[in-house]
Amino acid sequence: MIRAFSIDDVRAAEEAVKRELEPGELMQRAALGLAEVARARSDEDGRVVVLAGSGDNGGDALYAAAHLARLDLNVVALLVGSRTHEEALAAATAEGVVPIEWRSGKVPAAAAEALAEANLVIDGIVGIGASPGLPKHLENLPDLFANDAYVIAVDLPSGVDPSGVVAADCLYADETVTFSLLKPCHLLPAGEAACGQLTVVDIGVPEPDSPAVVRYEASDATRLWPTPGAFDDKYSRGVLGVMTGSESYPGAAVLGVTAAVTTGVGMVRYIGPRRATDLVLGSVPEIVSGPGRVQAWLLGSGWDGHGGAPELVDELLDDILPIVLDAGALDLLDEPRSAPTLLTPHAGELKRLAQRLGLEHTQGVPGARVVADALGAHVLLKGATTLIVPPSSTRGPLVSQTDGPAWLATAGSGDVLAGMIGALVASGLGVTEAGALGVLLHGRAAHLANPGGPVRALDVARCAGRAVAEFL
Ligand SMILES: NC(=O)C1=CN([C@@H]2O[C@H](COP(=O)(O)OP(=O)(O)OC[C@H]3O[C@@H](n4cnc5c(N)ncnc54)[C@H](OP(=O)(O)O)[C@@H]3O)[C@@H](O)[C@H]2O)[C@@H](O)CC1
Ligand SMILES: [K+]
């Protein structure tokens, strides 16, 4: 599992280590690690520009500049903040780094020339002390870079919101070198794309207890998968009740049920309108049609109204069983249930849901968070990066998964994902684990369906079993 920590926790962990070290030692470790990566990425006769801002992020960059100059690289330091880390600047200039001040206004000619010639740019403008966005004079900075310049961000790309919540103008990097601990922006959509390759340099700061953001990996699927034992039967493995599809959209039912059965669950009970039931039975003869005992419910994919049995829905919502509410069923809930509940909206559905509930945020992490809090439910926000946002009261981390190829943006894909997650909830996983492993499985199955090429949702559903076998 990949973990990122809140900025407060990162600062506290760094302070605790600093108390045990000589003053400045931690920054020296960071700068040395950064310089080693930068050296490995630069040519023999490399021309390096270091962008140094006001804080310690600029300090890291300037000390790294000193190391690189000592290795005979040609290094220019652009001092772009309102202040400069003076000791680090003195160390850099003592090694032959050429400083140029550009604290506001138009770019000085010497700075523009150095940037145009640089094949390596080290972005030490701002780190975890950042407020989102770039200062006015640096807004068009990338226009000054050579086309083939390799950009290394120190700790995080400048301009990015360190907490990964607010999307803002930032300096895109080819590589981000961070120190011991990942920060939320490294894993969340508002920052991750700007990071490029993420390299972690160990400076000896231990992980705090509780991560703010986590990402499940294949090894987590291996560890957590609800693999049946010799004494299991179809009931002990778990039964999933599915109410999906409608007269207008019966295909959603076929996709979700196919995905659930192929993912592996003791049994699927399907309840839906006649046409959808016939189609489901025609392609998935393993299912049992009609109500009965189940361990979890999946509702809503392909609904046009309240599915096949509206009279059942209120009863289910009052029940103590876990429920996955997808698509049309996102409209059902107005207040928290007492049992685990997972909502699976895409961005448009989240917006509508938050507006219906009259909430102040409607998008991204803040939107998912207010919906999760209002409904006491986990919100799985589908997208290129899929997030799982728990209600604040759980104090649990956000989950951020980027497992699927972009080809998964296709009709029926969400129905398949819902079926996979439903199967995992019925098998006994909590909604967070089921959501995260479902997204992992969805991405892996898409890859197996047609590596590197377009996929149809039904093929993704059909590949789930093989993908599970790979995890195990
Ligand atoms: N702590 C440790 O032990 C270790 C820390 N380490 C390093 O220190 C970094 C954190 O350093 P930090 O706390 O000095 O903050 P940092 O991000 O450099 O600058 C904040 C200042 O920048 C400004 N500013 C704000 N927003 C801005 C923007 N959008 N764009 C431009 N400028 C902006 C604002 O100053 P202003 O110019 O407004 O006066 C603000 O005060 C961390 O990321 C890591 O690299 C490593 O050495 C390992 C050990
Ligand atoms: K930076």
C-alpha cells in the first residue's frame, strides 16, 4: 500500500527527527539526495538552472546546486522568491553557482538566456509551505524553458496545493524528488499529473501512524482477497442481491451481474423487470432470480425510476445490510443509514447529488467529502483517478486509485465496476477495501481484455476471474 501523510503530520515527523540531529542536517540530507538524482539525469556538460524561492524548498535546491557545481556542472540559480535562504545561497555561490535575482516583474535577460540553454531545471520555488498557484511573475515560466529541458520538482511541483485538494496553476515536472514521506498532492488528482515520475529519497523521517491518502496495490489484493477455504459453501462465501437494469436499460443488469459472478461470490440473486431478468438469465444462468437472503445489495445501475421492485427499496435502505448504490440509486438516500453504504457516482452524478442535498461543495474531494458527511456513506468518485472518500467521522484516509487504462471510459464500464464491488462487499470486505480492490480489479481486467487497446465493458467483466487469479 502506498501512503501519503497530511502536511501537519509531515511537519511534526520532521521536527521530531530534527530534534535528534545537528541543525541543518535534515536539509543537507535532502539536498544531497536531490543532487544525486539531478546528477543522474544530467549530461556530462549539463547546464542546470535552479529556481530558488523564499523558504526551505529553495534552501534544498540551493544546497543541491552547490553539490552539482562541485561536480563541475554549469549551474545558475534564479532567486525568484521575496526572500532567499541565505546560508544555502552562500554555499552555492562558494562553489561557483551564478545567482540572478528575479523577484518580480519581467524576466531579466540573463535569466531568460540561462533558462533557454538549460537542459535541467530544478524547481525549488515552493514546497509544503505553498499556497496554491504561482506568483504573477512566474506564470509563464515554462515558455522560457528549452523544449528538451528535464524538470525536477523539489518535494512537489511548485504551485500545487500540498494537500492535493485545490487545483491550481503549477509547474509541471518530469520528475518529483520528495523526502521520506509522500504528501497528499502526490496521490490526488489535483497534483499527481504535475509530479511526473515520483522519486522518494530517504532522509530518515519515519512514517507517522495514520496516512491521509492511501493507494492499494496488487499485493494488497493478494493479502485481502476473500479467497474461499475448503469448508466454504456458496452461502458462507456470500450472496449478493442485485437490483439493477430497467425496461429501457436492461444491459446494465447483464454487465453488473456478469462482473459479480466472474469476480467470484457464492451466489447472485437478481431482481429486475421482466425483460432484464430474461436477458440476465440468458447470459448468466448461474443466478437465482427473485428475493431471498443476501449478505449485501447492489442497486441502481441502469435504473429508469426505482428498478424492478420499488416496494422493496425502502425496506432495503432500512435494513442492516451493506449496500452499494450506483447510478439511479444515488437519488434514494436523504439521510444516513445505520449500515455500511457505498455511493459510486461519477463527477456529473456527484454534482447533481450534492446540489440535490443543498451542499456547499459539488466537485472533487470537497464535494465527495460533504456528501459522505451528509449521508454517512463512503463516496467512490469514479474518474481517471478514482477516489474513495469516507465520512469525516471515520477519520479514515482517502483512497486514490489510478489503475484503469483510459480505454475504460466506455459505456457499461461503471455497471461492471459496481458488480465487482458488490461481489466483494457480499464476500465480507468492508466498503473501503471492496471499493479499492474493485477498482484495482477493473483496471487489471481491462488490461487483460485487450492490452493497450480499446475494451468493451462485457469483455472487462468476463476477464475478472483471470485478473483475480493473477492477484492470488
Ligand atoms: N521541515 C523540514 O524539516 C524539512 C523541509 N524540507 C524542505 O522544506 C520545504 C518546506 O519549507 P518551508 O516550510 O520553508 O516552506 P516552502 O514551501 O519552502 O516556502 C514557503 C514560502 O514560500 C512562499 N510561497 C508560498 N506560496 C507560494 C507559491 N505558491 N509560490 C511561490 N512562493 C510561495 C511564502 O513566502 P513569501 O515569499 O510569501 O514570503 C512562504 O513562506 C519542504 O517542502 C522541503 O522541500 C527538506 O529540507 C527536508 C527537511
Ligand atoms: K518545488
